[in-house]
Amino acid sequence: MEIAEQLELDKLKAEAAYSEEATTLVEIKLYRDAVKCTLIDGNEELTSTILDVAVAEGLTEPLLSDSAIDALNIEILSFSKGLWRIRGENKIRRGM
């Protein structure tokens, strides 16, 4: 919620939606085409796209959905090691 406030999402119209978690449904606020997300490595802009934002109470960190990862052309090489690259590139990067 804090990040949503910083992004001033409350100024946008939200749709009520539900997210299916492991054992329950969670109500979320869904903001369509709400933010421009730019993937940056150091000073290099790698890719950019417009994303929907889903806001749910209780989340402790921002998450990227599989569709957001795809829209940013991210190719996951190893989840456990945090290795990824931009689709079509050879340079392998490490997550934080």
C-alpha cells in the first residue's frame, strides 16, 4: 500500500478483482495501464513497458507477475541463483 501511495495510484480508477492464493481468495485493487516500468542495469535502460498494478493489503514487497516478466523480455535462467537475461541477448545478469 505504501508504494501504491508513492505512485499516487489513488488518483486513478481501480477495479475490484480477486487473486487466488494458495488457500484463499484475496481482494485486490486493479489499476489498468497504471505505470511505466523500465528495467535498468546500472545506467543502461534495458527495456520498458506499461503495466497494470494490483494492490493487496499485507504484501511486504512488490512482485512482478509472469506476464510482466514476459512484457519486459526477461528470460529466467535460474530462479534459485537469480540468473536472468534479456531475451535474445547473451549477457547473463544476477538478481538482487
